[in-house]
Amino acid sequence: MIKVWGNDDLIEVEGDIVEGFYLADGDDNVLAFSDGTVLRVVYSDAGVWRITRLAEGTGRLVLTPCPEDDEYRCSDVAEVHANIAWVVHGGTFEQAAVH
């Protein structure tokens, strides 16, 4: 299992893999996991880390949104329930059109 959230200027990954990724240019970042899950992580103008799914993998995704008016929390939290062997961090994601 992998848990993802934003903290200060890092995207934190914890679980099967433990790593912190610095924001790529444009504050728009993509994480791709070995099960096929792809997440976009954005630091919003409201000062909240937002996480959205771009592609569904084989694992179950649990996404817990953070309210923008919560002074104690500043990030959505994503949990990918799968055995994760690797994660790739980058700034873009392209997918073939579905016919």
C-alpha cells in the first residue's frame, strides 16, 4: 500500500516505498505507480494540496479530500491499495485516445 500527500514543498510517498518528491516546474506533478495508477498532485492557490486520479490501476484508490478552510490539514490524501514496486514522478502525462 502507498499513501500520498503534500507537505511544505514535497509530495510525500509512504508505505511500500518511502520518498519525498520536490515540486516540478509549474506546481503540477504526476505520480505513476507500478500497478497502473496515475495521480496528479497540484498545490492550489488556496494553499491546499489537491490529488486527482488520471488513470486507474489494479489497486483500489481511496482519496480523502481536505477542506480548504481546515487550518490543521493542508492536503488531500490518496491511498493506493496494491503491492507497489516503483513510482515515477514527473510533470506531464499523456494517454492514448480511447476509440
